[in-house]
Amino acid sequence: SQQGEEDPQALSIQEGENATMNCSYKTSINNLQWYRQNSGRGLVHLILIRSNEREKHSGRLRVTLDTSKKSSSLLITASRAADTASYFCATDAKDNFNKFYFGSGTKLNVKP
Amino acid sequence: NAGVMQNPRHLVRRRGQEARLRCSPMKGHSHVYWYRQLPEEGLKFMVYLQKENIIDESGMPKERFSAEFPKEGPSILRIQQVVRGDSAAYFCASSTLKAGPPETQYFGPGTRLLVL
């Protein structure tokens, strides 16, 4: 079964606003990670949160994890035009940590 | 410290030809993963390899697709007799050798395969 479904599918905001993206998954995990992908490029790792953590910060990024609801959120504060990209969450599985499951991503457009 | 390297970055093949995609993991990484991304979709796991061993190929199509990670040299994803539906971006990722869950998989820039 597929893990890591993001929502919304697309998000358009003005520069300076905050952007929140959500991710839901189906089975128990060890870690959840967020990646960014600029159009036509590879994936850039943003942040990892372990299943025993509830919140993590990295610069303008804030990630939360609620294992009881099997969901995570990524908040980008004070967004910039350069944040325009697709954002994916990736989960492993408790019994198979070598395989990552990706959702179809949230396409973020930050208007200058 | 170079990241994950993939080549070629773009590959055009006609139906029926073979496609060979190469991946060199990050220095010190001994685990390699291949994913496929169709347009407007997320990445789908294909195969996980360690040196000279296929550990998990549950995402690989049963026919025409094969992968290897030899003792020396890059990992190769090989697609024989390509069809138009094989057109996609193929990403390689690598991680370090650990007893437990890998911390992170680091991704290469991808190979974009177009089948005419």
C-alpha cells in the first residue's frame, strides 16, 4: 500500500507568506523525510524527523509529526520566490526501512 | 565531496532499443536505490542493491528491466527493448551502511529517458 500522500496538490502564495503542506501515510514508520524538487531537477533533502520526535526545525522550515494520526506537516515561513518547487514527503516502513515511499507532492508557487 | 552522480542526464531511445543508466553513489556509500518518476507523479521505488547483491527488487517490472551494482564501477539500470511507457525520469539514491534504518537517501540529478 502506498505511503506518503501530500496535500494540497498545489499551493500558490505571495512572497513573505507562510506555506503549509501536509503528508499522510498508512503504516508504521521509522523516519519521515521531506524533499524538494525544482522543475526538471533532482531531489534535495530538507529534513528528517524520526518516529519518536514530534517537531523539528531547520532554518525557515518546521516539520511536525503525529504518529497517532499518521501525518506530518511542513511549514515554510517567510517564503521566497526561490522556494517555488515541488515538495515530497518520503516514509520508510517499520519492517522495511530500505524502501522509501513518496507521495505525488505539493507543487508550491511563490509569487514575487 | 561529490554527490550522487548519474549519467547520462538525458537519453533518447527508439522503441526496441536498450537503455543503460549509470549511477555512482556518494563516496563511502554502499547502498544504492533506483526510483522511477512519471510526469506529475512522485517517485516509485524500483530496486535496492548493495555491492554485488540485489537486496530488494520488488518494484522492478518482471521483464526487460535489470539492475546491477558490481564490485567495481557504477550501478547500472538496464532497460531492454524500450517502449514509450518507459519514458520517465530515473533517479538513483545512495546511503551509508548501517545496521538499522538508513538516516537519509541522497539523490542524484536523475536521467530523463525519452522513448520515441
